[in-house]
Amino acid sequence: MKNPVKRQLKSLLMMALGVVFATIGLKGFLLPNGFLDGGITGISLLIHRTSGIDLSFLILGLNVPFILMGAKQISREFAIRTALSILALALMVHFFRFPQITQDKLLISIFGGFFLGSGIGLAMRGGGVIDGTEVLALNLSRRTSLTIGDVIALFNIVLFSISALVTDIETALYSILTYVAASKSVDFWISGIEEYIGVTVISKRAEEIRKAVIHELARAVTVYKGQGGFGSSGLRENEIEILFSVVTRLEVHQLITTIERIDPTAFIVQQSVNETRGGMIKKRPLHSH
């Protein structure tokens, strides 16, 4: 039980740090100066600025549909982690008092985006999200020919166009800068800007892992036949099975947890995937028998 407990504690710590960073970005930079960001957080900020509705209620309310979508499209565990992260963020935004750090618009855009993006990235490292845009993008990418990046870009183009009409062009332009800074911060924390991650697994229990990935996670797996070399147990020349699967960055945590539940000593390698063509990349539907 030691490794699973340690992983869970690490995930909770990542999510907690993510909430703290996001709160600093919102309360210390963006909110006092009327700046926006992209995604559901940006919509919440825009509605708050134009209507005066409490930002914490907006963050909670607007993300509920995406929590439910995440439970259906990804996993119940992911939805629970996301719900807890978003609830914690809403409570922090409502009760936490933070001084306005600067009134310089450039610094507000850059550092507000940095802290908010770092919060989103850390929450994703913990197995959840604090902004439902990624879940929406993943869902639409499975139903259309658009990629996750395309959906997020189109979503934010519409958002910033509306903000330019509702507020003013200067605020919209600075908000775009905030979004760029936030995006780069997210990329930094989640180890790569790619939408897909390739995971290679070498384990004595490869067949059990293969079945779990196919039947529990509904992901495709490729099996390579290999030969052992020199490893932790010394020289091995017997034949081994090497598993390879490609998942979205939101599903990496769930895949690693499943592998380690079956074989805590499995050798796991993750690498960024720049582009994918053909094959079964998207999650297949599970059919009950």
C-alpha cells in the first residue's frame, strides 16, 4: 500500500499547490485590475466584471457541466479530483484576502498568467483540472476532426472577441497576453505542450496490464516482443513483452495508477508525441457483454 498512498498524497499536494497558485494569480493580479484569462476562468472573470456576480459562484457553477462530462469521458476519479480542486479554488477566491501586488498592466498580464497557468498545470499533474475548457476540448475532439488545441484556440478567440466588445480593446489585448503567459506556464508544469503522451511499459505482469488498459481504460495497446538485457535484477536474456500506449495528457495519471496497482515495480517511460496519424488514438467505447 505504500506506493499508492504516496502517489495519492503527492497528487493531493499538487492539486493544493495548484489551487494556491491560481488564487494568487486571480486575487493578486487579474481580479483587482479587471483583467481576463482564457477558458472557463476567463468567462467567469468577464461575467463578474460586467454583472458583479460573485466570482466564486461563477467558477463553481460554470464548471459543473464539465465535471459531469469528465466523469463520463475520462473517469469518476478524475471528476472527483476536479470537483474538489474547483471547490477549493472557489472557497479560496471567496474567503482569501490578498493585497494588490502591482498596477503595471504588463506585469499584471505576465505574472497573473504565470500564477494562474501554474495553478492549472499543477492541478493537472495531480490528476484533475481547475478549468473545464480542457475537458470540453477533449470531448469535442472525439466528436469532430478538430484537435484539442484547435478547440481551445477557437474557444478563446470567441471569448476575447466578446471581451473586446463588452469591455475595451486594450483590456482584451492585455488579456490575450495573460492567456499566452498562462498557456506557457501550463506547458512547463505538465512536461510538454503535446496533447498526447506515449507510454512504454516493461513488466513481468505485462498480460495483466494489457487487459486492464484495454478493458478498464478502453485504450489501445501495442505489444512488442523484446529480449531482456541488463536490468535491476541483473543480466536477463529471456524474451519479454513491451507494452506501448498513447493517451491524452489528462489520462496519463489514470494509466500510471492502473499500471502501478498491478505491478509497482514496472518500468515506465513517458515521451511526448508530436503528431499521430491513423490507428486507434481516441478512446473506444466499452461494450458490456
